[in-house]
Amino acid sequence: MMRLSLAAGLAVLAWHGTAAAESAVDVPVRVGEHAGFGRLVLDFPETPVWRLERQGDQLILHLPPTDRVNFSGTPPRNVRAIEGGLGEARIALAPGAAIRVTRLGTRLAVDVTDPPDAKHPATIAIPAAATTAALPAPQAQRRAAAHSRSAHRGRAIKFKSEPAQVPQAP
């Protein structure tokens, strides 16, 4: 009788594992490279339920057991590896990288910032005198903001974007 119960229990566990794998929800992962950070975006079919655990330079993203993380491709420069699977994803980070996690509707964005010693692409420096000359006076800014708030309550506001005139340095 004991053997029969044990066999039945094992059969139920095996069936449950097979059923979970068959009803798994695929969660694709997209990646992006940005100045100063790399981004992983997990696209869930509905609002994600997740928990993140960090162990040194390793992230473990815990998900419901029916979610299967699928990643194939090249990770961002500050991510060493991404291993997907049923109910979790493991993300190996570059040493010293920091993370930010944001939920955007049904997507989960994991931003991995470059370590402090990472080389970044060159940026163009703008002299401080040139930038301050193009800014409007604080009083004019306050008046414009007050007018905008009172005149546009409850309606969508479209802003016109015009480039600032920057005086040439001598």
C-alpha cells in the first residue's frame, strides 16, 4: 500500500511539472545599449509579478513558475550573461555595475549602469557662459508657468520646441 501511495505521489508530481512546462508563458527579453547603461526589457503578457535578488554581481529575477524567460542574442556591454528559464532569470553583471528596475505597464526594464571606471564615448562640452546666455529670466519663466497652469487646466498641452540661440564664443 505504501509503495502504491508513493508511486501515485510521484506520478502526480511528474504530471504537475509537465503541465506547468506545457502551460508556460514565454517572456521574451530585448536589449538596448545607451550612453552610460545597458537595458534589458522583459515583455510580459500581463502585469508582471516579480522579485529581484542580488548576490554580488549576479541578479536573480524570480517569477511565477509558469513564466519562461527567453533570451537569445548578445547582452549589453555591462551584462556578462543572461540565462533564462522557467520561473527565473539569472543575469551576470560586469563587476561594479549598478541597477535600476522600472515597471512600464506589462514590461519590466532593468537598467544596468556602467561601472565607475568604464570608458564612455566622448561628449561635447558647451561653455558655461554660452548656456546661461540662452536661458530666459526666472521671472519670465514663472509668468509663463502660471499662465500655462491657469489657461490649460484639464486639457492636453502641446509645447513647441525651438532650439536655443547660443552665442558664438570669441
